[in-house]
Amino acid sequence: MTSLAQPTARGGFGRRLAFLEPSMALWLVLIAVLVFLIASPLVRLVVSSFQEPDTGRFTLANYISAYGNLRHLRAVLNSLELGLGVALLAGLFGVPVAWAISRTDMPAKGLVRLMVFGAFITPPYLGAIGWILLAGPNAGWLNKLWMAMTGASHGIFNVYSMPGLILVVAVTSFPYVFIFVNSALDLVSSEMEDAANILGAGTLKTTLRITLPLVVPAIVGGLIVSFLEAIALFGAPALIALPARFHVVSTQLWEFFESPVRVEKAAAFALPLLIITVLMFWLQRAIIGRRGYAAVTGKGGERRIIRLGPWRWVMFGYALFVCSLSVLLPMAVLLQASFAKAWGRGLSPDNLTLNNFHYLLFEQTQAQQAIVNTFVYSGATAFAAIGLSLAIAYVVNRRLLPFGNVLGFLCMAPFVIPGIVLAIGFYAAYAPPPLALYGTAAILILAYTTRFLPIAYASSSAALRSISPEMEEAVRILGGGRLTAIRKVLAPLIKKSLAGAWLLVFIPATRELSSAIFLVGPNTRVISVMLFDLSEEGNFEVLAALGAILLVITVAIAAIGFRVIGRDFMVRSGQ
Amino acid sequence: MSKLALAGLTKRFGEVAAVDGVDLAIEPGEFVSLLGPSGCGKTTTLRMIAGFIDPTAGTIEMDGQVLSSPGRSLPPERRGMSMIFQSYAVWPNMTVADNVAFGLRLRKLPGEEVRRRVGEMLDVVQMRHLAERYPAELSGGQQQRVALARAIVIKPQVLLLDEPLSNLDANLREEMRFEIKRLHEEFRITTVYVTHDQAEAMVTSDRIAVMNHGRIEQVDDPHALYTRPRTRFVAGFIGRTNFIEGRCNGAAVEFDGFAVPRALIAGGAALSGTVIFSLRPQSMRLARARSDAAGAQVPVTVIERAYLGEFWDYVVAPANGALRLKVTAPPLEIYAVGETAVLAIDGAQMAPIA
């Protein structure tokens, strides 16, 4: 190629030197953004837990007043009880269903899988409301059914209790156990089972002695995630524990935020939650990381399905039972309530109405605003999180900067911060002057971005890793710069993965409650917060209609996600 | 002036020297292979030539101008080179024609010329009929042809190939070797070819640089490299061989169980003391009786044999001595294990090694 400019060494050196400076600047910018989003709120949280509210002087008084109260200590114990109960029940629900789907010939596996996915995308607070309608004392559907069948004058179920709360949270968090165990079982080779069979062990014995022990790390990992979900949850406990007159840590934190706001005390009370979470995640990694034990090599041999005979219907019945508790029943009663004049009057034609939807969509401006807010904030969050994480993943992946891994680590850090703790940190850091962001859309979007940055980073990083660096190098050796390589080759190749990543951030952002509840102002309310307010008013029909709107939109978006990313969409969002 | 000159080229990753003081001069239009086992530093050397890696020490010059020196390297996009990657790196978001046209378009050539040159190039690699296909619709060999076309169409200063055939199946690999050789003979582009496959290097190269532990052990044309390996590593890496130790004693070199006149050994006059020789299994002949050929005639016993279809593999032991020699023989020269025979050793094919 004769027209090619002869490369001159001098020009190259100049460029190289010039390149050093912008790269440092880029690094500083990225670090600054991450510090602003992650480090600063956490540091503020810790610092303010040791500060006097007005003077800012060092004190331990926040800890003394946070823990020097029997009621507050009781809340901590309740949280632990809730977490343990949820983990055990979620295991009881999740493990058998995961085994049945992965290893047996249970019928209608696709349907069960779909319902588990449904449970996964159902916001826990919506499930809780469904269960209030199902098992509210006396008025709940299940209680009415019981009274009609037995002639008893009182129902037997009471959702407003610790067992009620455990059930409600467990039915929405068992998909975590399911996902962990199912993917582990999918990797266990049938040869492992054959080896036991050939030595004379039957199906049941093989399953209990060989198969399940092989996936113990996955089971424990799933239980830990369920436990952490349960203790970090705000919505469902607030809906159920508060009327039942007991507190868990998250509702106690909420109480500290009712006027007067005692953010220092809340910070002191939130720190143990953070520490427990960090420790448990570390434990979970340590357990899952022991590959040799799990025998999960990624290249299992051929897998054969276990024939259950008539037991396959028993298994299917159990899966159906679990899915009824988690999706079918709560969603059915929510749907009924959303189209009812009064939900307690049942399915008669004169009780049917579209007024609830009409009211929300056309009459009540607050609801319209909340719907718009929810999708605008979630969209903005998804763009911000993907943009930031992609820049960082590129820098880390291509080793453009020294200590790039620090950036990657910071990106993943919010994964171990419960939303409620993050929100208090954001409040402590950015509500007061000079930024005074409280009540603005900005603080919500920033907090959401931080909260979902790990999801975005994991997806962006995976997308980048799937593209061989040689694809870009081929551009550069032919004479294109790095930007040309990114524009012409990299961007078109990861477009689809990025669309998937965008959805993975967008969907949880639309349902986020625990961080929103601490940061919304009068004009920045989102659907989840509004649902919570409606439940305090006892307006379950309108609430159910709003929940239905949220669900329909989420399901539609999740369906697009399935199209775009394929079947592992759910698995990836769970990790 | 040589086209490309590496001088004292070194790359350290932490404590490890991946490339350790490599000197190599490549003439314009020459095809040079870097051959060696994995981890020998050949790919790192290639990537330094391309500009993807900065050297820790030493320089790379092209046409007398320094391209790379520690901390100051011209970025790859300004070197005017092309490269073919192990994974082909054919861009899946572009058609065959767009892939090939990419480098020309970057050079802002007029559309008409781009079309003409892409068409010509696709004819050369017999891919014209697939110009509008996407890479996912092509076989591995076809993708490789696209990568070749894309690299050659810009008439690069230097063409770099990084184990381009290692992902192809055996038959295709053989076909593509000759394809690469044909393209080189047609365009005479200065080429550096990295491979761990000696047959590939021997078919394609004008000269082969054998690398080991980050250093070049020997640079020679394929024939000289095979017949006159200068180091034990080269002799052992290229083909199979016997290493035997000889002691210079007057007019002969004495081995364990036989002796060869010094005059028959190439360069034998200059030898002294104890010397290791590389003796290829193909350079010896088994016979039932002594012949009058020059060289050593050694009575041996067959102690192992294996039939490989194209030839016999025998292991023989000279009658008096503990030596074991691998020797090959044509399929019809059949000896039983335990049979005695005479081994004819041609001194001219014995290579003393360092």
C-alpha cells in the first residue's frame, strides 16, 4: 500500500507521552466517581455513627442509645429469627424443586420453571400484600375458606405474626436457593450416580448420599443469600411486622427516620447489618469456591434423567404447592382485588370494576407521577450504571491502567451493602449541605446506580471478556486507533449483551423499595413507595391495581429480556 | 539494509524474562519463522514487533527507523504492518468484503479502488463468491482465507502471523501451509511467522529461528537446520534424533562400540576432546551384511521394533557397548527382535552440537 504514511518514530513518541496524561486523568475521574458513589456514603455512615447530632463531636452515645434499649435488641433478635426461618423454609421449598427439574422426569418442568421465575420477579412487598389478603385474620381468603368448611367462628391463619412473615419472605426468596442448586445439579455428571448405582445403591439412597452432598456448597450458598435477603428486606416486614407490633432491624431503622430524623443513631444501628452481610458473603464465597468438593467441573459427562414412576406426580404436586404459595395464590387475590369494588366481597359480577385502574391512571396525579418517576429513574439508573461499569470493565479488562483491579473491586463492593444501609449512608453523605440532595431525583438515581452497579459491572465485564482482544488488535494493526476499534468492532459486538445488562439493572430498579423509602421526597415518589403508603391507608383495591400495573410492565420487560439474553437471563440476574 | 532488525530485544514480566536478548535481522521479502515450544517467547516477540507490547530492553527497527525501544513505542496502528491472529479475529459484524475492505477504507482510498482491490484479493484467496457472507456462515478454513486477504490487501510493510493454523484440522492445516507459501511467493511481503509446528515452519520459511527460554538458539534455512543442528535443543526439537558422545582420538572419533574416521565427519578436522553428535534415525541404514560404503559399519542387535506404516522404527544395540540407537527402515526391510544386522553410519550426516 503505497499511500500509507511512513511511520515516524518521533511522532509516535510524542503521542505516547501525550497518551500518559489523559490515561491518568481518566483513572482519576473513574476513581472520583466511585468514591462519590460508594466510598463516601459508607465512610459517612461510619463517621456519623460516632458523631453527636448537632456538634459533630466524637461520641459513643449513638451506639448506647441504639443498643441500650430492650426493644431495639429485640429487633435484632427478630431479624436473626426471620433470617434463619426464611433460609430453612426457602431450602425446603427450593432444593426439592431444583432437584426435580434438574434430575428427574417430573412433568411440566417448563411450567414450574416459569412459575419460579415469576416468584423471582415478584417484588416481595407485593407478595406480602397478597398474603395479607389471603391470611389476614378472619377476613383473609384462606380463613374464610376454613370457616366455611368447618363452621368455625374464627380463622386459623394469621399473617401478622413471625411465622407469617417468615412464610411470606420465604416464598419470594426461595428462587435464590433454586437457582444455586439447579445450576450446580446441572453440572453434576450422571456418572457420579452411576458409580453408586453399580455398587448397589438405589435411586433414593444415591440421591441422598451422593447427589445432594455434591451440591452442598450450592445449597449453603443459596441459604446464605436467602438469609441475607431476609434480614435486609424492608417492605414485607414493614407491611406485616408493624401491624403485628414487633420490629426487625430494617423497620427499627425506619422508625429512627420518622421525625425527628435520628440519622446518627440509625447509622450506629445499621453497621452490624453491614458487617454480618460482608462476613456471610465472604463465607459463602469460601464455601462455593471449594471446587474440588463440589465436583462441579463445568464439563459434566452425559446426564440421564431419573425415572420417578408414579412419584413424579407427587413431586409435581409439591412443586405446584410451592408455586401456589409463592405466585399463584398471592397473584390471584391481588388480581381479584385490583378489579374489585371491595376485595372482601368476592368474585360476584356486581363487585367488578375498572375504577381502581381509572383512578390511578387518570384521576390521581400522584400515582401518574409515581409511575413516570419509577420508569424515568430506573432508565436513567440503567444508563448510568452500564456506562460507568462498561468504562471500568474496559479499563480493567484491557489492563490500560495500573491498579485497574481496584476499580473493579469497588464496582462489586455494593453487592454486600444492604439497600437500607446504603440509603442511610447516602442520606448521611448527601442530604445535608453543601449538596443538599435530599428529596431530589438525583439522590435516588445515584443511590440506585450504586446499588445496581455490581449487576451492571458483572454483565459488562462478562460481555467484554467474551470478545477476544484480538478482535480489536486486528483493527489496530491495520491502522485504526483504539477509538476506531471500539466504535467499529467492539460496540457492535457487545450491543446485545449490553441491552440485556440494561434490563438486568432496569427491572430491579423499578421495584426497589428499601433504599427508596429513605430518600424520596414529596415530588420524587416511586411506585414501590406509593404502594407502601397505600397499604398504610388500608386501600388494598387501588394498591392491588397499582401492583398489577407494575407487574405487567415488569413481566413485559422480563419477556423482552428472555428474548434478548436467552434462558440464562434469570440465572445471571440471580448471581 | 534489512527490512526489520531486532537488537537485544528483551521483555520481562516481573522476574521472568519472556524474551531475553533476541537479535534477528530480516531481509526485505524474506519469510522467517519463529519456531519453539509454548512459553519460549515467540509470540511475545511477535507482539513486540506489532507494537502491542513494549520491550523492557533492546530495539526494533524497520527500514533503519526505531519502532520500539523501552517506554517509547510506536502504537500498532502507525506501523503499517498486518497481522493474522490465532483466532483469525475476523469481525463477525461485517461481511467478508467489509472485513477485507476495512484497512483500505481506513486509508481513505476512493470507493472504486477499494472495490477493485477487494475483488482482486478475494480472487487470489478464491473467496469472491462468498464476498457477501458473514463470518459465522464460513468454515474455519474460509475464515482463515478472509484473515489472510484482509492482512495482505493493504500491502503491509511486514506481515505477522501468530500460529494461524493451530485451530484448523490436520488436512486443512496442510492445505493452508501451501496457501500461505503461495501468497508469499506472489506478493513477496516480508513475513514473520510464529509456530510451534516444525513441519509448518519447514514448508513455508526461507529461514527458521528456533527459540527456547526467550532466546534464539539457531537461525538457518530449513535444510541446514535439520541436517546441521548446532544445539542439543534444536536437534531434539526439529525431528527425532540420537545423541551420542564421541571422543576425538587421532584420526578417528571413538564412540561406545564403534569409531568413525574424522575425515568422514563434516567439519571433523576442527573437533577436539569430547563431542556430542546428533545422528538422525534416517541417516543410518540397516543391512544383513557389510557393504563397501564409506563410514562406519557397526554390528548390531535389534532389541525393539515398531511398524508405523510408512517406515519401521527399530532400536538397535551395537555388539560391544551399552549404546541404544533409533534407526528407521523402509517397510520391506524387516528384522526380528534379537536378529543381528550391520548398521551403516554416514559420517557426513553426523552433526556435532554445542
